[in-house]
Amino acid sequence: MSAIQLALTIFGIMLLLMAVRVPIAVCMFAAGAVGYVAQAGWAPLSNFLNTQAFARFASYDLSVIPLFILMGHFATQGGISKALFGFAASVMGRFKGGLAMGAVLACAAFGAICGSSVATAATITNVAYDEMRKHGYSGRLTTGTLAAGGTLGILIPPSVPLVIYAILTEQNIAKLFAAAMIPGIIAMVGYMIAIGIYVRVVPGQAPEHDEVSRLNIMESIKGIGPIAIIFLIVFGGIYGGFFTPAEGAAVGAFSTFLAALLKREMDWGKFKNCFYATAESTAMIFLIFLGADLMNASLALTQVPAQLAQVVSSWGFSPIMVVVAIMLFYVVLGAVMDELSMILLTIPIFFPMIMGLDFGMSKEYTAIWFGIMVLMTVGFGMLAPPVGLNVYVVNSMTKGRKNGFADVPIAESYKGVMPFLISDTIRTLLLLFFPVISLYVLRFMQ
């Protein structure tokens, strides 16, 4: 069997297992194990697993992942999401489509203390869905907005996929977070503009306006005080050089816990649930790490990734066109994979290829810019049919709710995310052809 045939067989085994709904980590581990044994035998596989598992999981940098996840769970259980939505709704409610814009703003704010797309979408859906429907928003616009807003959970730092990218490519996590700031804000503003245009072009999707009293606005501002302080402590400390990203995540988790206590939203049951949920999510991510490591090692033995890089270089395409091709591949791959699996599986293959091309920037800037482009495309994949994980999560949460409204068909939810996919496309092209947008903040971190 040739190297190309073996590599295709490895991918085929993985996709076959995924088709029968085997967990993605197990799919990659099984496919990688078969490929490794076929090339090297059982003894080398055992030795690889013996050394690689410890080497991977003993990394200090990985500690930032469970800490940011714990921070997000404390925020969810502590009622912080309700305060965020209340503030965002009071500020934006006076405009047509304002409550939907407020949901996007709440997703962005919650994403700044969460780091997970699905968690952000699920959390804000719990507090915003019924309220939006009661105010006259259609099921299509409501679910589409909440699914799209959830992607801001990974576009606005902290971002778990961005942390994983930094670990895989040995880049500075703080610099990657800084580079994601402006693109994340552009994404948020782009979504709000998309809502404003959509509710005017398509009638019957939203009420004319939702008046909010000045008193409610003042009360909501008081409610978000702890969140603002936490954000300033965590990111001010990281960028001010007072502590590392891992230390910042620990400080953030503890501060969020204190905020939940002060709001009297945290009890012993919720406290335990936060740690159980964090352990479950972390175990899932780390198992995906191990499966991806084994599959990437198996593919490396075939030498196909290196041959692929040489073939792409020989085609004479411009570096930008190579990035475009990779982004399109991510969009297709997003139909069958979640964002963490895509990054873990593909970055070891694509990153050396990108670093071998000349984009007119330093190697560090190229690595950071490519990481932001990957993040933008992964967010796109969370919405795009036929899968769109965020769409499925939000749509499933609308089922059986006792709010007097009919369940929203999945087809309606997909129609609802179309304006946001257009916004995503425009933003991705803007960041692709103008890398300075992502890299501008880094000038102040030298």
C-alpha cells in the first residue's frame, strides 16, 4: 500500500467511525492506532502512547483550559448571564431588533469570561430565548441570533480553541488573545448590523422597538459591575505583565466565584456542579488531544503531510490563495467535526506549510495572523449547514419550553443564521486581505 493510500485509509476509518456516531476522540485514536500499527507495529505504538500521553498532559500551558472553563461555569451558575442580558437589552431595546442586538452584546460579554462557543450559546439561550419570543421576535430570528452570538464565545478572548492553537504552534497566548480582540469586536458589530438590516428587509421578524425605562438601565448597569471588574483584573493583569495567562485564568475563576457568592446565586450543589462539568469538559478536550496526537503521528509516518507541502509549493499559487484553500477546507470539514478536533487534527499539517510561505511579515506575525484566520473560519463552521453545532444546540433548547410558543423547526433556525453567515464572510475576507487589522494591537506589546 502506498503512502497516499495509507493516509486515505486512515482518514476513511475515522470518517466511517464518525458516521456511526462514535465519539470524535475515539475515532481519531482508533484510526491513528490502525495506521501506526500498519507502519511500525504494536511495540512502537505502546512506547509512543507511554511517552506521549505524559508529555502532552504534563504541559503547564494546558492548565489554562480547565481554569477558563471553570470560570465560565461559575459565571453561568452565578447568575452573571442574566445580568449581562438585562444590561444589553436595556441599552439596545429602544431600537428595532434591539433585543436581538442585546443578545449578541450579551454573548460577547459572556464570551469574555467563558471561552466556549457552545457554552455561550446555551447559557444566553436560557436567559434570552423566552424573553425575545414574548416581545414578538420570530423563532427564526431568535434562534439564528443566539446561535450566531454563541460563536463570539471563541472569537472574543479568552478562547479555548485559540489556547490550543497557541500550544500546538508554540505561540504566545497573550499575543494571540490581543490579536483576536479587534476581529472579535468587528464580529459583534457585524452581527448587530446584520440584525438591523434583516429586520428592516424582512418584515414581521421583530417588533418596532422595546422601550426600556431609565430606571431599568441604571439598575442593569449596577448588575454588570462585577463582570467589568473581573474582565479588567484578568486581562489587565495579563497584558500588564502581572501574571501569565494560566495565572490570569486562576484569578478570573476565583473572582467569578466571589462575584457569584456576592450575588447570592451560588450554593453547595451549584458549586459541585461547576467542578463536575469542568472535569467532564476538560477530560473530553484532553482525550481529543491524545487521539489527535496519535493520528497526526500516524500521518507523519506516511510522510504525506511533508509531500503535500512540497506539492502545494510547486503549484506556484500565491500565499493568500493557499490560505483561501485551507479556509474553504475548514468550512467543509466543519460539516463533520467540532472546532477542537479540526484544530488538533489539521494544524500540525497546515502550520508548517503556512510558515514556509512568504506573506511579507515576520514568522511570529504570520503565525498569529493565521491563527486568527483559523479561528474566524472555525466560527463559521459552527453555524454553516448541514451540521452547524451551535444551531443544533440552540434549536434543541427550544423544544418543549413552556412559554406558549411552538417549537422552532431546524430549517427555520438555518434560515435565521444566513444573515450572520454573510457577515462572517465579509469579515473573513476583510481580515484575509488586511492582516494589519488583526496585528495592529501587537504593536503596543513589543
